[in-house]
Amino acid sequence: MEKISWRGGALVAPVPSVMVTVGDMEKSNIITVAWCGITNTVPPKTYISVRPERYSHAILKEKGEFVINLTPSSLAKKADFCGMYTGRKVDKFKECGFTKEKATKIDVPMIGECPISIECRVTDVISLGSHDMFLADILAVNVEKSLLEGEKLCINRAHLCAFAHGEYYKLGERIGKFGFSVKKKKPPQRKK
């Protein structure tokens, strides 16, 4: 496969397109973030990266808490809206018709229409250049009951969206699961 080399740039894709809520139940904002991910398992840690000039940046620094609301593909247009308009001028909960739900561990609202909401408390803010990374402990994961089969999370039922190089995508079919490349085949059963 022949490749062309470009200078370094932000091109790991796809990434999650999430709606992050900040503030409190009275005064809150939603910011759409694509720079988001997991950094550690034990303790569970995540991060979001936000430009310092964004309205939500000051709220994040002051409050030190946020909720990552995973975006189903059905809400991609509203997520885009939340990324295009500033909370200084627009009440995004109201404009998008979102329901504020009380979180279980922090005083930041969750978006009721999102199937998974992850409650986070900031432990470090790392200035990286264009963005500051808010490293956070994951305090609680709130999951819509319809995504569960017993205790198993069936995340495919959430129909999440992803972001890749300026475009939104609906996640598709499962093509494997962790460890499937090394899973041993069961030997054929002997006839008795």
C-alpha cells in the first residue's frame, strides 16, 4: 500500500462525539467534545480536552466536575448544535429540548436523552497548547436499563455516533470482540 507523508496533525479517528455537561442543576452548559477517552482502568480515569477560550472551560476549572454523555446517532444534529453555539448566549438544554437529570455523585446534570452518562471529578488540568486536558476520576456510570442483558452492557443497542475528520458517523456492526484473534476453537464433539 503506497502512502503519502503529511506533517503531524490531529488525525486519530474515529473518536467519540460526546456532549459534556458542566455547571450545576440551576446554571449549566453543554459542550460537544471529540477529544475524549480513557486513560486508566484502576482507578478508572478519563479525560476531555477543551480550548481555554471556550465558555465551558472556566466552569470546568471552577467546579472541577463534569458529565460525559455518550451521544446516540439520533442526537448527532443536536450534538453538532451544542458544539457550534456558545453557552454564553444560548441555553442549549432549552434549545435542544434536553431533560436535565440529577447525577448520583456530583452536582452536574446529565442529559436524560443520552443512554450513558459518566460522572467525573477533575484531578489535574494539563495545558497542552491549543487545549487544556482535564484528567478526571470516573465516579459513576449511569446506563439506560434497555442496554442491559442481566449485568452485561449491550452498548451496540445505544447506536452511538463517532466523529472522524470533521464528519459524524453512526457506529455499525460488531466485527469481533476482545481476544477473538487468539480464541481457541472448541474441538469437535465425539459421537458416543
